[in-house]
Amino acid sequence: MRGDHPLTPPREAVDVYGPALESISHYVDILTSRGIDYGLIGPREADRVWDRHVLNSAALTGLVPTGARLVDVGSGAGLPGLPLAILRPDLEVSLLEPLLRRTRFLTEAVAELGLADRVRVVRARAEEHRDTYEVVTARAVAPLPRLVPWCAPLREPDGIVLALKGSSAADEVRAATAVLAKARLRAEVLELRAHPRAEPTTVVRLTADRGQHAR
């Protein structure tokens, strides 16, 4: 899966990113240097950054409509927002992050990657943000029972929430049954891959529960 050096893109990333490979490689350089300095990823994660972070984020691309406005809640190091913005030049992306140190990192990264024309950094908590989007993403932010009330108000009526999760995804969906009903959302647990040889990514997709609306 990995190249000879942690920063060498594996073939899977070359295939997925194609002409954007230089840009995503630059992001990996930033992530494995200043990202570690800022405490956004651990030093031991550097050799797994391509599969655990970049390709993991890129696995969402097939669920994101063309030309969508997307908000990445609790963006942190820019995951999955920045890998998606690099892969998909049709997207307008907002990186929503409440912590000053992290927004400084994100602002620097967006400027260096030349993405400022369609990627903005917003310093705010999800519950304070008033804009709405076609796609809401979240990765390693909170369990679903807490995450849904933060993300649901940011979703346009026909929009989706994409929460990257681990092996506990189904348990989280069950624990969030009442919260999902209140928000009139239904949940699907999906296993996706950015590339046939990439590690699987577990995603909980939340969409409008039409049955709830009909009642």
C-alpha cells in the first residue's frame, strides 16, 4: 500500500488523484510536518497518512454531488475537506473549526495549496454556524447521538450528512435512534473504497426520512 518513503504516494493515490497528485502530495507534506507540530496528527501516523487520512477521505467522493457546497464540521487538520477539495475542483468547501490553533493551520494550508478561491476557513462551532449546505461531512468529531444535532441544522432540506466512522458505526446508529427521529433523518452504514486496493472506509450517510415527513 505505501511507497518506499512515508511521503511517496502509493499507486492507489496516483490512480485516484491523477492530475491533482502534486497538490495532494503538497498537502501530505504540510500534514506530516506542520500538522505534527500543531498537534493535529501524531508522529507515528506519518507513515499511514496516505491510506488512513487521504484515501480514507477521498472515499466519500462518489457520494458528493457535482458542484456541491460542502461544510466539513470540526475540520481539524482539514480531513476530509481538503482531500475532497483537491480531488474535486467543482466543490465549494467550508472548513468549520472552533479552535484558533487549528484554523491558523487550515488558513496556511489553504493559501499554500492555492485553494482560497473556493475553500474558506470558518472559525465557529457547528451550533453557532448559520449557513446551510448540500453536503455536511464530519470525521472523528463525536458519536452520532451528539453529532446529529450539530450537523442536521447545517444540511439543506435535500442535503446529506456524511460521517466517517469506525467499526462501531452500527452501534452508534442504534444509539442515535431517538435523535435521528427528532431530526427526521434516516441513517445508512456504507463501506466505501477510494480505490479497489485501498482500505475500506465506513461512512454513515444521513438523509431526509421521507416517511417521517409524511406523518
